[in-house]
Amino acid sequence: MKKLIRSEKAVSSVVGMIMLLALTITSVSMIFLYGVPTIYEMQDMANAQKVEQAFTIFDSRTSKVALGESPSQSTSFSMTGGDIKVNGDNQSYEESQIVIISVDIDASWYDAFKQNKDKWRSWEDYTSNPEMNEFNASMGSIVYSDKDRVIGYEGGGVWSKYPNGKSVMISPPEFHYNGETLTLPIMSIEGNTAYDGRSDVDITVSSDNMPTILYPDPLDSRRTNPLTSDKVIIYIKSEFYNAWADYANSLAYASATADTVNQTAVVELEVIPAMGKDTLKQAFKIGAVNQSSPAPIYNFSLDLEARGNAGLNPSNYKITASSGTRTLTYTLAKKGGADQLKMDIIYEDTAPGGGVETWDGQDVFTISGSHDDEASSVDILSHTFTFEYDESSDFSWDDSSSVGIAPNITYTSGDTTSLYNLTQHYMKLITMDGSVVFNLNHPGTGGHGHGGGSDPVDYDESTLTLYYDGMPGSITYLHISRNDLTATLK
């Protein structure tokens, strides 16, 4: 009987075909699962880049309209999805606007305002006060939206917002600051039209080329150049607020914070107070001095004149400034003789690591004349006036400390240095966060030099001379205009 011979060759071919088919199906499935979304994502990115390029061209053409070079300009957008909208009505302006305030730091309400000044609408409770001036302008916008991607024109710039909420600048806005002058032509969009589809759409922008000047204003004494306020704060409310803040921070001499809750970029600029020689006042301002200069104070002197027959006879005259946790006090007193004034210096910082540094004057400023003709020149930058340290250790002369700055010197009780060195050092510390107000006080006057008591100084005849190197980037001039642009889609 013959044996049957079995072969598995045919079975192997079938199994191989099944495995090949399974592999093919798996590969195709993987392509659909991962490849197709990636392809769509790349397509969306390409479309977004095309829209960004179109908006950049649109920005350039719109500038010609805003600057009066052309009455109108049109730009064509190739729409492959999404929608485009002109946001130029009152409702849109609530979410796209610029508010600018100027404020005096010696106002009685300033400390309360300071606590929340980096928040949208923080100024509203103070606009009735003469120490604050507020003006605003609506911007509006033209935006393209596709899913969670937003690209738009606003404030003379082009911006792009990603699904994670982060926005970036594509083209810079009309916001120009050189450390001395801020020029801000605000582009205000008017219109309320929308379009969605997959065909081309034209955006036309027109203007009557008659910008409205917001600053300076010859009819408003608070809107003059050079600036007389102490700070200028710019609030930019925008869907692209974090890109606005990043742009401001990229400028030399400017800095910004972001109010995320209210989608607002906040730009704060310091104003340098007037320098020179002037009549002495009960309160005078000194701006932020140049921290990089070893000796930023050039001249700081008082020429004091007696106000009565008792002569120039202060018992505890104080010249004091405070900033945050820091306080600097110069004291003047008639001690040790009838024709001399003694000065002491007290510096205090209540922050962790701080303390009190006290310096006793070892020399005197002489008083000339007699009775109501007595006078004294107090040079607060004297190289020859010596002070002796009256504490066990110091804290403000170490730049590795959070409360100190250079030069790195260790002072202990009995060490001496000049009034010049002390003034240069402490003026940098006290103005580190911006301008400060020095108040002149004498016991019994309640801080008002003309109000009776025992204040011996005649403020009408006394003078203050003050010159210093201000912090780079302190604003002096402000030029703000609003340019109305009408936008339509067709």
C-alpha cells in the first residue's frame, strides 16, 4: 500500500498572503490615523502663513492710507477656509482699545492707586482728581479665524494667536519710543462686516486723512510738552495682549506687564522731573537716577534764608523721601554754636535683610548774617563734609544682597566717609523704583513751611539747585493721535 506524501507548500502561500494583506491594512490604517491629521495640520499651517503674508501686505498698504499718502487701498485675501471679520463697532471697541494716563506721584491718593495700577480700569476711581489725566482711543481690529487660530490687524500691527492662547507679533504696531519721545498714532478701525468661504475677498481701507490730535492739547493744561507729570501708563486691551507686552519689552527703555485676567498689556514710563535752580518748595521731586553711573548726582544744594527775626535756627529740620520699604532722611539742626548747622543722615529699609544705617556729621555748614538776614548754603554733595558711621554693621553696601548695591564696602561703628559718597549711594537706592518726593518738615509746622510754628526758613527767598543723570528711558515728550480708518469686505 502506497503512503500518501503530505505537502505544506500551498498552506504557506496562503498564510503569507494573509500576513501581507494584514500588514498592508495596518499600514494604511496608521497612515489614516496619524498621517492624514498631520497632512491637514501642515495644510492649515500653510494656509495660516499665506494669511499672515496677506496681512503684512495689508499693513503696509494701510499705513499709506493712515499717513495720507493714499485715500484708500485694497488687499486681496485668498480664503481656503475660516472666516474674516471687521471688528469696528462699539461692542468691539470694548475689547480693543488703548487708555493712556499721566499721574503725579505726590497725589494724596497715589499710594492707594499704586497697589492696583497694573490692572485694567484701576484708574477709574481717580480721574476726577487734577493730578491724573486720562484719555483713550478705540482700536478695533480685522481678524481671520480658522478653528483656534486667529490672525489679525490691530493698532497698526499684525498679530497671530495660537490655539494655546499665546500670541506673537508678525509686523510691529505704530508704537515708537526712543527713550525720550513716545509717538503713538492709534489706528482706529470702523466697520462691521464678515465673510467666510473658499474664494478671494478684498479688504478696502479708506480715510479722510484728518487725524485727531489727543496729545498735546493746547486747550488742556495737563496735556503739554515737555511732560509735567511723574508717570505715563499705557493700558492696551487686546486679544493679542501678551504679544503687545512682548513687543513693548523688546523696545529699548520700555517695559510692560500683562494683566492676564483682563487681557491687557500695561506699559509704564517714568518722567524726569524738571532740573535746575528754582525757589525752594515744601516738596520737590527727584527722578530715577542712572543706576549704572557711579556718581549720577551732579548738583544737590539748598540756599536757605531766614524767615524771621529769630534767624535761621532749626532744631530738627528734616528732608525726607520714602519709596516702598526704603526711607532716606537728612536732618539739619543748629547745634554747638550760633552760626552753624549740623547734618545727620538716616537710611532705613524694612525689607528682609534691611535695617537702619545712621551717620553723624563731623563738620558744620556755616550761617552768615544776623537775625532775619541769616543764610546758609547746604551742599548735599560736599566732598569735605565728613560723616561717622554710628551702627555696628551695614547692609546697603553689598550688591549681592537683595537690599544693597555697589560699591561693596563694609562699614562698622566709627568708620568715616564723605557726604558726597553717601548722597551718591543713597540717592541710587531711594530712586531705584522710580521718582521720589522729598518733603521738608519742621516740628510744629505739620509739613507746611508757611503755616506758623517754628519753621525758620523763608521758602520764597530760599532756593534749590538740582542736576543729575536720569535713568535712561525716562520719557519727556508725548505725541498721540487717532487715525480713523473705514474697512469694508467685498
